Amino acid sequence: MHERSDETLFADGSDSAMACLVHRYQGPLYGFLLRWCRDAHRAEDMFQEVFLKLVRSRHQFDPRRRFRPYLYRIALNTLRDAYLVRATPTEGFEPDAVPEPKPGPLAGAAAAERHAHVRAAIARLPHHERIVVELRMYQGLTFREVAHAIGVKVPTAKSRMVYALRKLRPALAVYLPEGDR
């Protein structure tokens, strides 16, 4: 069952198919929700709510579409409904919910510091740019999927990414090679 596509599993709708989808998206979707709401218990509740909404809206899903943007659209709507998505930056941005393995103490400390600096810079972006960066860079959605998830056209999603990257560049220039600064 694990080799079946998301779309096939969702169309199946059986308990085992839905359990497989929950397992696939447990890390990425939970981490996404946690970064936005910054509360582990609320993120867990919202994760469950997203999947309940998925089950309820299964008949509305167009099987010719991709599942992942549909899932993140529901997640974004759930965040909006809870008044958790803010247009202003947040302080003390939470680290990813799924930690990456650390190579060694010094390298691990440097990577953690770099990661925190990048996350803080992203947290300062305007909401409409931040969401594009989150979905594209951290959730791995294509620009077409990002555009579908946030309800804009592909060129709009791309331009928001360009503006975000322009704003991030000065804050993160210290991590760029000498010639690219």
C-alpha cells in the first residue's frame, strides 16, 4: 500500500489507505502546522482536524488534481479558521518538528545556529511571501502546487518567492560564498 500514489490512496478512501496518508504526512504536515501555530498540542489537534476535513471533503476532490496541494490548502484554511496565520512576524520561531541528524558537536551547533538564523529571517517576511517560501522550500511543493494551495496564479506565486528571496538575501548573506554576496 505504501507504493501507491497519494491520489490513489485518497480516492480509495479505505481506513488503511487513509492511515497510509496520515503516516506519509505526519512529519511534514505536523511540522508545517507547528511552525505556524508554535504550540505542539494545537498543531496535533489541527493535524487531526485537517485529516477529518479531508475525509469529509473526499467527494469534492478532483481526481485529476494533485493531492498534496489540496491537503495544504485544507491545512491553510484550518490555520486561518483558527486565526493563527498572522501577517506580522513571530518571535522565537519554532524549529522543524522532525529534527535532522547532527554530524558532530561543532558542526551540529553551527548547523543549528544557521538553521535558527534562517528560520528567524523567514519569520520576518510578510505573510504572503512567507507562506510561499514555507510551501516551496520546506514542504517541497512545486510552484503550480503552491499556487493552487494558496489560491493564486503560478506567476504570482513565483513573484512572491522572488520578493521573499530578495528580502532574505541581505539577512543571510553571511552564509553565501564570497563571490555571491
